[in-house]
Amino acid sequence: MATDGVVDAVKRVGLAAGARVVGVAAAAAFRAGVPEGFRPEDILPGARSVVVAGGDGPTAGAWRCPDHRVMEITGYDLRENVAIHAMCDYIERELGYYAVQAPSLPVHGHEPPMSMMHAAELAGLGTRSFAAHIILNPEYGLLYYAALITTLPLPADPPLAEPACPHPGCAAMYKRIGTTPCLRVCPACLSGTMKNARIETSTYDREKCHSRAQTYGIGSFQKALLAVVDEDDPARRRDMIHSDFFAKSVQSLGFFRDSIAQCFECMRVCPVGRKHRKLK
Amino acid sequence: MTDERAPAKGDLVGPATTSATARLKALALKSGATVVGVADAAAFDTHAPSKHRPADLLPGARTVVVVGGAQPRAGDWVATSPWLLSTMGTTERIQGVGRRIAQAIESELGYYALFVPPGTAAGDAPFLSLMLAAELAGLGTRSLAGPILNRDHGFMYWSAVVTTAPFDVDGPTTDAACPAPACRDMWEREHTTPCLRVCPLDAGGCLAGRLDDGHAVRTAYDAARCNTRVHTHWVGGFQKVLEETLNEPDRERRKMLVYGDFMTRTLWSITYSSTNIAQCFECMRACPAAHGLKEMR
């Protein structure tokens, strides 16, 4: 097992490259909750550790913007991916162990080869929330996660003992009126119950949420393209092809990192990490 | 700059403002910007339409930090292949600097900062004009061809951050890069300039204008035509070729359209949108002010 000094050095590389938080999970920890074929060792033979980086989402200024369209295409650094590559390079070049970025884009339906949400949980960076099960970091709230898999045996960070969700304010609200800010703002997608200030049950309508969170994206392009191809009238087809909806769908494919999501309402009302959104 | 709110602990006031402005500018340059300037948010009010002003995007906005750079290199301009510039844009690099500046303002100074999205909400209207922002931040002036030209570095790409931080403001510059001395001479001799000659509106081009007492005056600009040339292979190109393909009744011709160079290059440009941002640079290629002052060997 590598020393604490080594794990600190790896984390420093990630933080210097732009990650807001970095945590480590043992590769073996994935076996308990992850089906075979989706575990770190299924991707990198001999995997011992998974290093997870969390990166910033929109700035506090973007959250504050009254024009909702700004958040739809606000633009992200996606620095967590850069941080992961910087740490991979460090592990391979300086320490001599294999390191790969964990694949996280879906390969079938919504299914990624490896879950970044689960990786973040196991690395002690956050816990699932009422809000579409988005992982919330107790300090920063919503972050974007990327991970690397390595044969380097690193001491793991324990999963969080105290969940980030529900926030004490939400627990108090639930006690008073039986709901939370996120459940109240989006009853169409979210539902859940709380017991003893802990999430008791939590479900969300993924298909409905997906169609709102990604109004413009691959799905909307496919939808619009099918409608265009099925339209027999050339004049109507022309209108559809040159419409804002189709143009924005195509733009979102090209400018993915500027157009990751179009609905942020459950996160907008979430108090976790809000202190970092209250500035001068 | 006026600020009616009483300063609170940690607010930037007096020398702290100057020091913070200098640190921010140093960070921008270190992060890859070639130039950086600060515009007064209120200065947009007289130029920009409602909904497209800094305070419309960020309540309480005081300043707009503008960074410029990532322009084509001197070698790009002199390259003989037209495909080099038409497949190698670099705007993404300056947008990364803008994002970094926004995060630094929030995490290090504690003021709100909004990275102005480079895209549009609908149609061609940007959230905030980056060209206007560059002008108001004193980083350049409009050229006869249209783009903002910096006096020292010429044509650049821009990114901006709207913030509530009261940075020291740079005023607009009166030292215009356009027309360049060589263009004034050419106007005296031939009553045209390099950009007007390379893309004349009355002969199928996009630009019309004149020089009055040595000052550039643009009289007409065909934005729609310019757009189809600058973005030949982009979202608009894809929409056009898709429509043409679906309207084509002949199966073999349809196959040719789908696998043709136009469709293929269009798909490349969409997926590599950050490195394939424009396909026509002719007015800037011909412009002596667009390439900066440094002589290359």
C-alpha cells in the first residue's frame, strides 16, 4: 500500500489541475454494489484504487442570472477531466503504475461502463440526494465527477458518515410541511419520504427528468431528425430543419460542454453548498 | 464608478481595488490571454439593447472583464493552404481563460462572476456583445471589415465575464487600428482598401465603406451572406445539406449527398466546433492591421 505521502501527492496534482475535491476509493469496494462487468477491474486488470475528482459547475454568478437561457448554455470548464488526466500522467510517469480515465459516457441507453456517482460516494466525496439522486458534496453541493482507475494501491477515503442530503434546513421543512425545497419545486420528477432526518425512500422519473434536463442534446436531435424525416411536405420540412429547436439541438452536439443541461431547478433551490453561492 | 452601497468588510475599496485589478489581469495573462481590460458595466447602457446589458445577466453588475487572444498565429496567416485556417480555429482557448477568470473572482475575491456564454439564446443575437465589450474595455476598435482590431495584436477572439466586483475600469481607446497607414495610402491611390477589394459588396462580396479624413466608415455589410461564407460547414451547412438530401428523390444522388465532402466536412465542423470555428478569413487575411505589429522571419 502506498504511503499517505503518495496519496497526498496524487491529490495535490489533481487539485492543482483544477479539481475542487479529490477522493480515493478501493477498487474492491465496488464489488458490493456494482454488477460484474461494470467494476474497475473489468476495465483495468489488476485495478487497486479509484481516484475521483469533483469539479465546479456553474459559477455563483450564473446561478444568480435572471435569464434562464444563460444557465442552459453557460459553459463549464469540465476541469475534473483535466485533473484526472493530470493524475493519470503523474501515476504512470512518476510512480510507474497503470492509470486510465474511467469511462463514464453511456454505452447502452443511459448506462455508463462505470458509475461516476457511485465512485464519488465510495471515495467519500458526497452522498445521493432527493434531487434525482444527484451526488451532493457536503461542502460544495453540486459538483461534476470524473474518475481514474489505477493499479496503484492507495489508502482509501471512507464514505461519508453523515449524508449531505437532507440538509438540516430541509429536514426542518419536511417536519413542518412534509416536503423539501427540491421535492416541492419539481413534484413531476421527484418524490420521496424522510424519517428521522434521513432519506427513507426516494424515487425520480428518469425519463421525464432527462427530457427536461437535456431539452437540447443528442435525444432532442434524434427526436427532431425523426420528425423531419417523417415529414412529407418539403415546405414544412424546411421550416422544421431551420427552426430554433433543430438548430439549437445541432449546436448542443457541437458545443456539448457549453450546453450540458437545460433544467437546474432542483439544484437551484438546494441549500447544500449554498454558502459558496452567496457572494458580494 | 458609483456605488451607493456602503462598503462591507472585505469589499474592494480604494487601493485594494487597484491591487485586485492588477492581480486579476496578471492571472488572465498567465492563463493565456494576450490582452485583458475592464469595462464599466453601465457603459453598455447607451449601446446595447435591453436584455443584452451586463445588469440584465447579473443583477448588481459593476464591471465586465474582457480577455482577448487565441488568434491565428503569424504562420497561419501566411500559410498557402486555405484549408489551414478553415479547419483550425482556436477560440476555445480564450473561452477557457474567461471561465478561469470567473472562478477566480468568485473563489478568491468573493464577488459574483458570470462567464458570458459564447453561444446565443436564439437566432444570431448574443447574450452580450463580446465585440462591444472589447471596445468598452479599451482593447480594440471596430474595423472596416467588422471585427474588433487590437492596436498591437490585430484580430483576436474574445471572452467576457460580468461581475459585481468594482474593478478599476479601462476606458475605450481612441487609437484605432483601422485604417492602417498602408490602407490610407491605398485609399488615396485607388479609392479602396484591402478588405473592401477582397470582398466587395457590389461584386458578390460582403463589405462596403470608405475612408473619411483618414477614418473608416462602413456603409453596408451583408451579414447573411458573410455568415454563409464564414460558417460554410457548420450548423447552417448541415441544415442546408440535410434539407437538400431529404428533397432528393433519386436514391443514388441522395447517397452521394450523404457521403459527399460537403456533408462530411459539415459533420467534422460540428463535432470539432471548437477547432473549426470559421471557414472564411479573407478580409482579415488581407488586412495589414489584423496580424499584429511583430515582424516574423
